[in-house]
Amino acid sequence: MTQTVAEPEHLRSAFDAYVADEKKIEPKDWMPDTYRRTLIRQISQHAHSEIIGMQPEGNWITRAPSLRRKVGLMAKVQDEAGHGLYLYSAAETLGVSRDQMDADLMSGKAKYSSIFNYPTLTWADIGAIGWLVDGAAITNQIPICRCSYGPYARAMIRICKEESFHQRQGYEIMMKLCQGTEEQKRMAQDALNRWWWPSVMMFGPSDADSPHSAQNMAWRIKRFSNDELRQRFIDMTVKQADYLGLTFPDPDLKWNEERGHYDIGEIDWDEFWTVVKGNGPCNRQRMAHRTRAHDEGTWVREAATAFADKQRARQQQAAA
Ligand code: BYC
């Protein structure tokens, strides 16, 4: 990442020392332009992921197998809308508008997590998303609670608590399926087969191919590298799958005594970049749905703006 604006050296070194001292940067504090831009990029991508991530699950609300499952799934999807809103608000404190972030998502300029471009084919996929996708998300997000940017770090505390509930509801769905009929267990295994590799890829490119990692670690935005978090997730999840009696779609997965970690097979980075670049199984469907929802919500935004204008005019009149 290159620095485009000449910034006073003394401010830059005071900023670096402040961050190194584990102090939080707040919206009105001076910050390097590249720090501001990288946070806008990451936080808006995170917010978009929450909002787009509602689609593969929302698709199952009407088909959840019981009232209890429907209530749980609705609560989870609503939480995700809430996470998107906290995150958009955190990004707004950096000087970017919500309209701009929406426009960047819909034009394809801003990314969202690759994982949400895969289809949810059976009810077991809802279990697998909670277990694996939310499990990966928590692994990545707990360290962000200590991010150097105050509004992002604080938003993450509540988000992580809710993600933890999401992960458990997913694992519980998987547990029930695995304790059920042969067909239910087969569904659970099939969901793990399809969601495993995309979940492993969620952590982003390997450290050697991650252009932003070094600077983000120095700025205490990231605390651990993509590969470190991926390994933590793999080690944790293998044991959970053992308990379920499920197997992984990876013949090379094995415990490495020397490293004290599980080794995995080769990640298909071509698949990852194909999805990130917009050509995954559901990218076009996700964006078409998001754009349609945005257009259909125009009248709501206009009504809310007109109401706010009216309230402001009344307050000004009363104060005059
Ligand atoms: N998908 O240098 P790198 C959820 C991009 S939602 C797409 O390693 P960085 C949930 C990356 O943006 C959870 N793109 O970047 C919701 C960069 O491209 P640009 C979502 C990816 O920023 C609903 C390029 O690859 N979580 O939990 O240092 C239901 C190079 O990467 C991906 C977050 O957003 C990917 N997977 O590290 C259920 C967490 N990975 O921008 C659950 C916050 C990488 O230069 N974000 N790229 O064009 C982060 O922690 C970091 O931004 C990342 C990437 C680890 C994702």
C-alpha cells in the first residue's frame, strides 16, 4: 500500500507509538490516511459480509423443520442485520457515508466474504454454516475486539457474543442430524463435505500472498496472520467433527506431532480467487438480490429522510 499524501513525520511517529502502546484511536484523533482507508475497506467489507450473509440462511426460514428451528434461525438472521448496522456505523465514523458503501458494494468495487457465494442446498447446510462459518468468523473476530480503532473494537465485542450463540445453534443442528436417521447423518456429512474448504478459505490468502497483513499487524488491526487463525480453526474443528462422527473431505488431514497441529491438503486458491473476483456459484444471484432489495427500499429511505427533515424543521421553529 502506498502513501499518497505527505503526512507530518512527527504526527506519524506519535501515532505509531500510541498504537504500539495498545491505546485506542478514536474518530477525531489524527490518523494516517492509509490507516483510515484500510479500516474503511475492512470494516465495510465486514458489514457487507453480514448483510449478504443473511441471504443463504434467510432462504431457509420458511423451510426450517420446526417452530423452534424457525425462531432460532430468524433470530440469527436478525442478529446479522444488526451486526451489519453496527459495522456500517463504525465505518461512518471514519468519514465514509452509508450511501457510498452501498454504492461500492453494488458496483462490485467493495468485496464481501467469499463464503456467501455458495448455495444452501439442504437444512443441514444451515447447521454447517452455524458450526463452520460462524466458527471461522469467531476465530477471526475475537482478536478484532482488541483492534486499535476504538469504534470497530467495541462493535466487535457484542458481535462476538452473538456469533458464539450462532455457532452453538449450528453445532446443535449438526448434533441432532448426526444422532438421527441414516439419511439425516448423510445430509450432515454432505454439508460438511461442501462447506469445509470454503470455510478454510474464509481466512483469506496464505500469509505469503496477503498484501495487507504486514501493515495491518503493525497497526494492531490484525493480531494474528491469516494462516495462524486458519490453523487455530482447523485444530478446533477437527475435534468437534470427531465428536459428531463425521469425516473431512481431505485425505491429507492428519495430526502432525512435531508441529502440534493438524496438517491439511492443498487449498484450491484458484477456486478462492474465482469466487472473490465475482465468478463463484452464487455471486451474481447475491448481488442481484441485494440490488433489488436496495431499490425496493428506496421509498423507506425517502420517507425516513422526509420525516427527519420535518422533525428538524419543527425543532428549529420551536427553538426560534
Ligand atoms: N473473501 O491481504 P489480505 C460473518 C481479500 S461475516 C473475500 O489478507 P486483509 C457471518 C481482501 O479483502 C464475517 N475477499 O487482506 C455473516 C483483499 O482484497 P482488497 C466476515 C477476501 O484485509 C453472516 C485481498 O483478498 N468477516 O461472520 O489483511 C452469517 C487480500 O487479502 C477474503 C470479516 O469480514 C475472503 N474470504 O485480511 C454468518 C472479518 N479474504 O480489499 C457469518 C474482518 C481476503 O485489497 N476482515 N480477501 O481488494 C478481516 O479480518 C480481513 O479483512 C481478512 C482479510 C482476514 C478477511
